[in-house]
Amino acid sequence: MIRSASSTLPARRTAGVSLAQGVIDTPLGPLTALASDAGLMGLWFDSQQHGPGPLEAPLDNDQRWIAQARAELDRYFAGRLRQFAVTLAPQGTPFQEAVWRRLCAIRCGETTSYGRIARDVGSPQASRAVGAAVGRNPISIIVPCHRVIGEDGTLTGYAGGLHRKQALLDVERAVLAPGRRLDAQAALL
């Protein structure tokens, strides 16, 4: 197993693994979750770019990793969670997985750039490849690709929509600012 700052990313899944899917309601819209016995494999907003389409996995909202993700997301949106602990099992290329592990190291309320991640994963000239890997992140919110912004501080692409990216950053700023109202739905208006 490969350890990251906030979660564990197990080795690639092999054929014959039992899968389950579930739906997690959030203030920013429903998320479809996919999990195996090894951990959470995916978490996508409806109509998200690079989403999986229909999943061939039985519906099981009580599957352990889906249930844990739901509970942690509830605490996150309530302003009571800064770091996720659910075990993760995303599937990608070694480069994508390195980028996703680096995303997990970005703390709540902080942001970084594609160029910084490229340097951190040992490929300083690979900002575009990092951008592609970030865009293909299969685990929305928990693998916090919303914390990646342009070198000049502007919001750049988010597979779930820039309005959600801004709302997630606003949620995290509210968590870190005492007395600030936390309302992800209002951020979408």
C-alpha cells in the first residue's frame, strides 16, 4: 500500500473484485460512489466530465467505504471535517496516481498550482500532463482537485463545474474562518 498525507491508495485492483455503487447527497448535488473491498474507487457528480457513465455494480449504499465517505462528506459540509480518512482505491496510470496522491497532501483551505504539482511529482515540465491527471481524478472532493488553481491564482477547469469548485473553496474558507457562515448551496446561487 502507498501512503499519502490523508488516505491510503492500495495497489491496482485485479479482476474478480466485488464492486458496489451508491448515491451520496451533498449540498452541491448528488455524487455517485463506486467502491470495492479495497476502498473507494470513484465519486462523481452527475454530468461530470470524465465520469464513468452507467456503472455495472450492484447498488449498496451501506457498503463500508461508501457509508464512510457519506459520513465524512456530511461532516465536511457541516464544517466539522478538514481531512478525509476513507480508504481510497482509484485506478489510473502510475503518473495519474502520483498526481492524485499529491492532491491528497493539499490541506483544507490551501491551494496549489499545476506547475507546483508537476515539480513535486518530479516532472517540472509536465504541467499540462498534471492538468490532464487532475481532470481525470475519479474521486471528487475527497481527492481535492478543487484546490488546484492557475499559476496566477485564477480558477481553472474542474470536471464537476467551476461553480462547484468555487463553492468547495468557499466551504473550506468558512471552515477555517471562525464565525463565517457555511452554506455550500448559497455559494452556487
